[in-house]
Amino acid sequence: MNRLTFAGLCFATALAAGAVAAAQQLPDAPAKGFGTSITPAYEGWYDNADGSHTFLIGYYNRNVRQAMDIPVGPNNHIDPGGPDMGQPTHFLPGRQTGVFSITVPKTFAKDQKLTWTIVANGEPMTIPLRLNVDYNVSPFTGLEIGNTPPSLHLFEEKAAPAQGPVAFMSKAIAKTATVGSGLIIPVWAEDDAKYSSGTNAPMTAARPPVSVSWAKYRGAGEVKFDNTKLETVKGGKVDEPYVGKMTTTASFTAPGDYYLEITANDYSGPGGGGEVCCWTTALVKVNVTP
């Protein structure tokens, strides 16, 4: 089952503290079923307590009927310092927002940049990542109503939570599995269940406070997930603190090392509905044996 996606030709407008970030234009090439490009997408950047900065990055796969695998190397590289800086090698169809992050030191200057290049079907696409003030975002607190991202507890209910777009490979939970049995992944989710449309309009249709999806992030074989629906334990309505749980089994077609990404969206929806808040990502590293 693929991660929830939304298609579009522009980045969403990001709200920074006291300012509105300018919308970045994705190239005008139309989406196709197969045979076209994948464009990196720069969502914005934020400051960390230690003075470092983090770039938040996604992509737009115009091959809307085809997921693609592009290994790190000539066709998938980040420079300087790469080619491997923790980017995905498996690309789901459509627009995928805030899939991974790169942290740079506090000495990273305003005139410095990183570039991510993806070559899909012979079409190279590159974006620069700079500390432009217009793209300073707040992915951990929604500025309008103080919304916060869902908290995810993986494998154990009392495990330290992941909250916000924190899918760094260096922080991935390490597990083992076999091709025959797969990997059972229990998940608990919590959220403040705050909701705003930006216009104060109510929801036009009921939806769950938290929606969760799994996707392969890296790995040689295919991965299937048998369940991505949370069962409500507590709450279920706007402004009622929410708790949900589910158990997913990831099945693998071949042995090897994999990274699996979980994404949890709250009422804001994919990409935070344009506010660049509030969703959560986390990675699981799986060594799969025959």
C-alpha cells in the first residue's frame, strides 16, 4: 500500500514566524503514467537548539502509475558531501512531502548550498537547498492554532516517541526478519486532534484524527504492508486527545538490507495543508535473511 499522496505543480506556501514564504514553482512538465522525470522538492528549513539547521525535503514523481528505484550514485546524489546523505532510493508515485531531512552545522553560511540531483528515465532534475529566510518553516508547531504532529511509538507502547519529520537513517530502529515470516510492526499513535482549515470552515467530511502509511524507503526487493489503519483507543473527534493502535506485517520478496518509512498525518493532511506542519516520519532498518 502506498503512502498517501497529492499531486500538484507548486510547492505549498509555507508559513514562517511572522512571514509567509514564497511558493516555489516545480517545473511545468506534466505528470504521465510512465517514462518521465522525478523532481526533488525543497519544503523549507528550520533551526535546531544547538545552532545547526535542518533542510526538509521531498519529491514529485511524475510517473503517477510507477514507483521507481534509483540507487545512490550518478542518478541520485547530493553534493557537496555526498553522494549519500540519507535520501530515499525508492520513489512512490506523485507528490511526497517532507520525506527526509539533512542537518547542516551552524557554520553553514547563507550563501552555501547543497544540491540534490535525480535522473529518472534519462531526465535530470536538480534543486538547490539554501538557508533562504523566505523558507524558514515550523514543522513541529502549527502557527495558527498551536497544532503539533502526531507521536508514534514503534514496537513498544512505552517506546520513546517519534514526533515531527524526523526520518533520519542514523536514527532508524534496527530489526531483523526473514523472507518467509516478514516483520510484525506494532504501532501506537497519539495526537492533540487540533483542527483548522485556515478559513475556520468545518470539515466537509469526517476523517480520522491520524492516518498512517508505510512505504519502502530503500531496499533491493519489493515490500508489501498488510495493514495501515489505526484502531481508535481514545478520542476520535476534533479537540479530543487521540490514541490509536495497529499492527502491520511487512513482507519482503528478497533478502537484503531495507529501510521502511512510516508517515503519520493528522487532521492537517499531507504536507500540513500548506502550513508545513504537522506530520511525523520515522524509519525502521531491517536486515532480511532468506
